[in-house]
Amino acid sequence: MSSTAAATEVTPPRLLHRRVSLTPPELRELPFTPEVDLAARIDPNGLVAEIEVLAVRPTTENDEIVRRATTEMVRTWHYVPARRADGTAVDGRLEWTIRFATLQHETSDAVGGADEPVDPLRSVAPPIDFPKLTEKARIERLEGMAAIADRALAEGRRAVHSTPRFLVVTDAEQEGVAEILANNFEASFGVLDGLFGRGLPLLPPSQKVLVYLYSSQSAFASAAAGFGMPSHHSGVYIAPGLVLLKQTMASDEALLQTLLHEATHAYMSRHLARPGIRLGTWFVEGLAEYIGNSTITGKGELVVGKTIKRRYMMDPHGLVALRTTASGWTLENTKEAIRKGEATSIAGLLPIPPELFTGRQGPLNYGTSWLLIHFLRHGDVDRRGAKGSEGEWAEKQFPTLLLYLLEGYPAEDALEQVYGMTLSDLQEQFVEYVRRF
């Protein structure tokens, strides 16, 4: 095969997630169930951009009802987009037949058979569709939050720097801090774009995220109190788009780890979270810890999922390693607690609300959630021989799990459906994974 031919090869779209839809209520008393042949264009973001109903069988006076139900259902499905050989996402086209009674999803051989079905979650009802926060309401809320955050700044000191997705304000005495911090956050979002943009439908950005960096603990505490938040944390994210940080941390590594952690919260809130859907604290904090505790290579690249082994900083173009240092994160303590059964199990961790998650066992809950996210992305890879490697779970299972959670499905049902095992079986494999970690 010539290099030109290889360059033009395209891998067809692959189904990630679909919502359950049975025969329309108006037709359920009929002695037949409709079948629909259709074609769809999947855009480079993995969203269904165009739908064409090719045929409805049998043909009756109810064809329009069937067409409408089919179109409404398929528009909610998500795909890994078609990709060229160089990895570039492109438009793709699929054709298949839907049988409403059994929800079988069959792809025509003519399109390469790449649209493999994912079994829908049948044990739960579709989530309630909550209204979105209007753009005007979002702007007004952020303006009010900025006024509260401004009042905590040191008198006479207010430096500002703006980037495409962030507005950073600080009372730091050093020049250029606002610009450096803004570039750090932009680089963080760039890393997260690469992680989540592979097949997940990202919501478009809205207003800029506001970031306030305070030069003293007292100023940070005053700002946090203005929002009813505790001041003992290193950083705080408050929806719909405010990050509070303090400059008084033990090391640059701690500040940058906190930056990555809070940037992950901001990214999920801006690009992933759906209106009215509350992700579990285990997932929200576990994913933020997973990103925040990632390491950096000698070439300045962030390796998501590997524990920190270097102190590092970020410039507008990525990450730059400075020097090796010991991480203060108590990974070994968390691993030992999980092995001894002292940590909360997966089944117990899923329903813990935020106010209890950060209680007496807060550090252990954070650590357990971090390792659980790591397991759910890399649990099918032998950590002894392939550290940092990504297998099928990272490419397929974890994105599918995230899609289910973002659409409001209970975590227990989603985990069991996506990973094909009970929570007790997952727990057993999780403990073994931690033992080898």
C-alpha cells in the first residue's frame, strides 16, 4: 500500500453511548413493532450532526411518529469520531437498522461494521432534563462572585491578566504572577482537552473562568468565608466559574498540584457537566486528584496517571520540569489502608456526600478515590510491566462510564454495566490492583 493511500484511510465512527428508547407510546398497542433504516453523519466531536431516515417498515399512517421518535433518540447518541491515519478527527457516515422492540442496533456491512453496540442501562429511568443557566444569569452571578472575591484582596494591590479562557486577578507583590498563572491554567486546559476530547462531546466554553490568587492566608480565608467555604483547603472551585488559590503553600509543587486539581474542577464544570446532573464526590475529587498527581517527563510532557516524581511548572506551551523532589502525597498510607480493609469500599464510597467526604477520613477518601479513578482507567494494564500505559479501559470503558455519569445514571449501575462485573468483583480487582501499584 502506498503512503498516499495509507494517509487517506479513515477509521469509521464507533458507538460510545446510546440512550434507551422503546416503541413510541402511540404505537405500543399495534400488532407490530417498527423497523427503521437510517443514515447519520457523525461530526469530528463524535456528535450526531445529521440524520436521514431511509425507510420505515411496515409503512403505515404512523410513519411520521416513527421518524420523529427515531430522530430524537439518535441525536442523543455519542461516538468516537472517524479518524484519519494521522489521528485527525473527521466527519463520518454510518447506516444501520433500528428495531424498536429490542433496541437492536445493526450496522450495515457496507460501512465497515465499525458501529458496535453498547448495551443500554435498563435498570434506571432517563435523567430529568433541567434547564440550563442562561448566559445573562451566568454573567450576573460571576460579576457578583468577582465583587466578593475583590474585597479580600490586599488594599492597593490588584494585578490582572486575561487569556482566551481565564481572567486571573492577584494581590501578589511580584510582577508577572497573574500572567504566569493564567498561562498555567491555559496549559492545564490544553492537557485536559487532549484527555477528554477523544470521543467525548464537550460543551462549548461560556464566560471566562475567574481565578483569584491571594498573597496571604488571611486574605484567602476572608474570600473563602465570603462564599461559605472552609479556608483550610489549598484551593477552592465554585461554580459556575471561580477558582480561589493562595500563594502561601509549602512549595511550588504544592501550588502547581493544587492548580491542576482546581483546573480539573473548572474544566468539568465548563465542558463536561450537564445542567441538573450531580456527579458523585468520589468521581469529582478522584478525577481532580488523578490529574493533580500526574507526573512530568524529562521532555516537559505531562503523563496523566503517573504519580508525581518531579517538581514542575507550566508555560503557555506546556510543562517544563525543574528538578526532582519528593512528593508529600501519602500514597503508601492509602495503599496500606485499602489492603487492610480500613478504607471505604467502592460500594460505600459512591454515595458519600461532599460534607462527609472531607470529614475525619477526608485524606483517605481523596486517596482512595484517586486510586479508584486510576484503576477504572488503567485496571486492564499490568502495572508491573507497563506503567503509564493505556489499554482498552482508558480508550473505551472509562469514556463510556463518564458519559453515563454525565447523563445522570446511578454510579453503581453505570460501573456494573460498563465493566461487566458486580461491585464486589470490582472491589476484589481494585484491591489487587492497588497491591501491585
